[in-house]
Amino acid sequence: MRGRRRREGGPLRPRLTAWARSHRKALGLAGAAAAAGMAVVWTVIVPDKAAQTAGVQELAIRWGHPVCWALLAVVGVLVALDAPKRARDGIAIAAAACYAAFLAGTLL
């Protein structure tokens, strides 16, 4: 409809956005620490199917998940450092690709 303003999500959304921006460094570092921990966990915990496969499939199952989490840890650090959005998005897309490879290797 012409002339109508788009609703901004109510009074809570701007406050949450402002809070997240003001705590960007702490939130980014907390996310990075959590993701780094998950990378370590998934380096130790390997799905049983990895031993039953070989080649690229084994590589995707063995390393796809931990590398995904490691890349997400990098994204958290980049958020904390207020790096350009393009850099954060590129690393996040690489993490998604690693996870997609892990899922493909596990499901095939």
C-alpha cells in the first residue's frame, strides 16, 4: 500500500539491536569460544561412518564438521573486531559449505 510505513518490529527490536551492537565484542568472543570448543569436541568425536568410507567421503565426514566450527569461531572473532561484513559473510559461507560436505558424506 502506498504511503504506509513499514513496521519496524515493535518497541523491543530497536532496544535489542542497540544492546547487541553495544556488546558486539563480548558476544563475538563468547561465540568464538563456544565454536572453538565445538571444533575441539568434533575433532575428537568422529562418526562411525568415517571408518567405513574412504577418499573424499571420509575426508568430508572426518573434517567437515570440525572445520565448520573452526570457521564459525573465526566469524565470532571477526564480529568482535568489527571486521567488514563481506569478510564475515565469506567465512560464514565457507563454514556452511563445510557443513554441507559433512552432511553429504554422512548421508551418502
